[in-house]
Amino acid sequence: SFVAYQKRERGSRFIWLFRTYFLTHIFFFWSAFGVSLDTLVEVLPLH
């Protein structure tokens, strides 16, 4: 029916929005984590 289609469309849009939000935050978190790891490796006498 039309209402079911509307519900599915809204749900898929919400899932797409959540997935985009999640992926961008994971990317930003890992890039910041990598930068902090680089600084840690540079600061600590590991070489």
C-alpha cells in the first residue's frame, strides 16, 4: 500500500543517514586516533 511504501522509504532514508553519520564518525575517529598514535610513536623512544 502507499502507507507501507512511505514507511519503508522513511526507514531506508533513516538507515542511509545513520550509515553515513556512522561511517564519517568512524573515519574521523580513526584519523584522529592515527594522528595521536603517530605523536605517541614520535614521543616515545620506540625507534
